[in-house]
Amino acid sequence: MTIPCRPTASGPVDSVAALTGQLTAQLLSLQAGEESQTASSLTHVSLPALRAYLQGQIAYREGRYEDALAGHGRALAFDSTFALAGLGHSLARGWVLSAPPSPGRRIAWENRDQLGARDRLFLDAWVVPPGTSISIAERLALQERVASTLGDRPEAWYLAGDYIFHYGKLLGMSREDVKERAWAAFQQGLDLDPQFGPILTHKFDQALQDEDNLHLRQLVDSFPDMLAADQRLVVATAIALEDSVALRRWQTGIADYSQDDLITSAFALIRSGRHDEAWGAVDEAIRRATTAAQRRVAMGARLRLLGISGRPQAVAEMVERMRVQFGPAPSGALRNRVAAALFLDGDTAQAGEAVRALGGAVAAPLATETGAARDQARDVCYVGVWHAARGERMEARRTVSKLGEISNLATDALARTGASTCELLLKTFMADSAEAPGLAERLDSLALTGPTGRIPPLTVLNLILAGIWESQGRIDRALAAVRRRTFALAGPEVGATLREEGRLAALAGDTAGAIWAYHQYLRPRDQAEPAVRVLDDVIRAELARLTGERSN
């Protein structure tokens, strides 16, 4: 490795030990690939914390995300105010599903005065200041500006590309536009560092998404170490390439995999219809859990796998099993039950119980703490959507009134913005024929910016908006709305949007789009429960008809 600058330190003669420490810190940092300004800002850090941080940085760049999280965690254990370690910890946490929430963003923001100008700019692209309201469109514009300014930092280009990859469709970009724009940014990063792990991971994911097995084979041959570091990719590529040897090797090594390896591999397996292996992987993750938090994560993963595979009765049983183990479900789990019943094939009785549990937020005094205010807005929103969808207008109006109170009086900006968005959504949902078109235009315009707060989640907002447009006879607008969604691992609303996209695309005459969406929807559902399978068989018949029509 070429060292980009010569480390220097100056001071009085009687501070030789301190100067030596500064020089050592700079040299270690430069050798680990840190840029010169960052290396200079690390001279105040103790050597144990610095070594752990640099180990985390190297692991992150190599795509070894659990090792990266552990390295940055050790650095923070040595120094709880270490801003760059906090930043690195929060970045690595995004790749490790089973890890608890990271304190890294808070630590990095509170100690940002430690950072040089370039690192502060990078931090601004990653961390939204507490209480700040910023839309997805504004966030993307900021990240692209930062990437352009920090043009020689691959991680800056990665952030911009990753944001487009995950959220571009929410802003109305087509699949082709997302791919083109994300990879323009990713390629800038790879030109600077051809081995940059987070971008290479996306390269594998893109080849899998495109079902481009020739490209996938080239990646497997070119980056074997990168592939070996991510068991999810090992499984997904082996399935795509029909590599039975690699799959057997994975199965025999299952005892050595981490909980996160097992959970993410289970999702790859379920999407390919390999249900027995998926249940085996996630059940091993549950069996291996040693803490309540680990058990909750693994059991929650099984719950999501059951949901996307069309097994609502098994979901209900899993919910009860978790209630016995962990007590009453947190409000986030209750909201998921409501979404599952509203948009896919979830249990309506459990959803009704969830609504009753969430309903206390409507009558409760206005929450004042930041997290509590957002949770109150989310709970009220889901209760309102449930009542509005069932035609229970009096109950729905009570939630609209509460959302208006939150949007006007809450001290937290994200709670206010989210409550205002949901208030408009419910008013549009319940509007009469004269008001509905104007309100739908306002809501659609707002949805296209990716409003902040995610109350409700933007995929849910667009799914409801699609139904509003369809009720007005605007199939084109309904299809455009339902195609606005995040790139997500799982969730009831994701399956619902794929199913609705297929139906609306067929109505709009987009046969290729309908085939793609129906195919994606059905992939994990070949062992659905009988009642659900009856409904899915109707979609299978429609998919066969469309495929035959297209081939004629």
C-alpha cells in the first residue's frame, strides 16, 4: 500500500512519548487505509481503541460486517466518545440483522467536534440531526452533493448509491432508473477501491435480482473471499447457479454459522422455495440463542418467514408462542399484525386485538418524549387506517382529530410530520367524490418526496393511495403509486404491493410488468396454507394466462 502522506507531529522536547504516540496513531491509520485528514484526527485516541477501530474499518471494507461491528464495538468500549468508531458502528449495524440497535449515530453526532471537515461532511450525509425533519428526496440530494464533494472517498459514493438502491422506487424511479442511477454512483466507488465490500455485496445482489447467472458466475470467480464472508450470498448464489456441491457444503457447515448468517440465509432459501432448509436454518438460530434479545430476533424472523410464505395460522401460533415467552407484544409488532390483516392474508382476529391494544394511544395525553411521541403517532395512524378500511367512520374521525393534535402540538418534528401525513391520508381515504381527486393529488405529490417520519411506512401509504386512485378510475396513477416501495427483506405490505402491482399492471396492459410482479409474489408461497393457496392459485392461473399470451 502506498502511504498518501508523511505522518508528522510537533511539540516540546519533554513530550517525546506523546509525540511518538501521535506518530504511531497516524502511521497505523494510514496503513489501514484511512485518509490523511482522518488519520490526523485520530492522534488523540488511545492505541487500544484505535487498533479496534481500524480492525473494524478493514473488516467493513472487506464485507465482513459482523467483524466490523465487533471491532467498532470494542473501540467504543475503550472510548465511549469515539466519534468515528460510533459512525463505523452504525454503518456496520445496518448489515447485521440480529444485532441490537446501535448507539453509534448518537455518539458520532454528540462528538462531531472531534472530526475533521471531511469526516463531518460524511457524517452529515449519514446522520439526520436529532429532531430534524428531512424527506427522502432531500436526503438523497444531500448524499449526492456530499459524494460529489468527497469525490475520492468510495464510502461516500456507496452511501449515495445505496440510498437510491433502497429508496429510489419510493421517489417514482422505475426499476431501470434505480439500477442506472445507483450503479453510476457505485461504479465511482469501485473505481476508487475495486475491493470495497459494501458495493461488491450490492453487485452480487444486483446479479441475483436480474437473474443474470453469467454475471453472477463471473463475480463468484472474481471475488471468492467476498462471497465466503457472507453466508446469505453463498446460499443465494448456490441456488441461482444450481450448485448442489456448494449447497451441501453450506448445510454441513451450519453449526459454525452465526445467528445472522442463519437468519439471512433462511430468507434466501424461502424465496427459492426451499422451505425445509429455511425452517431448519431459522430454527437453528432460535435453538442457539442464549439471551432473550437473541431469541426475540430469531423468533421474529421465523414470524416474518411464515408471513411471506402464506401461512397465517402458523403466524397466529407463533405470535402466541412469543407472547408466552416475552409477554405483551411491543407496539411495532402490533402494527405489523394490523398491516398483515389489511393488506395480505393475516389473521383478522389478532389484528382486531392489536387495534384494541393500540387504541389507547388515541385517548392518551399527548406524548412529550421524542420516541414516545413518534410511537403514539404511529399507533394512532394504524388504528385510523384499520377503522377507515372497515368503513368505521366515527372511529376513524377520532383518530384524525388526534393526529391533528399531534401534528400541531408535538415537540418532535418527525412526530409532527408523520402525524400530518397520516391525517391527510385518512382524510383522502374518507373523502366524498367531490373532494377526493384534489386530496389525492396533494397526497400523491407528498408521497413522491418520501415524506419524513414514515408514519405510516411509505410503502403502506402508497398501497392505500393506489386503492384511492383505482376507486377514481385512474389505473395508471394506481400502478405508479403501488410501484413506489422500498427494497425490503420482508413484511406483509411488500407481498401485498407485488400482488397489487401484478393485478394493476395487467389492467393497464403492461403484461411484462404483471408477469414479473406475480412471479416475485408467488416465489416463496408454494407451501401456503390451504385457504391461502386457493387465492394464490387464482393468481397462478392468471400468471399462466399472461405468460401464454405473451409467448403467442
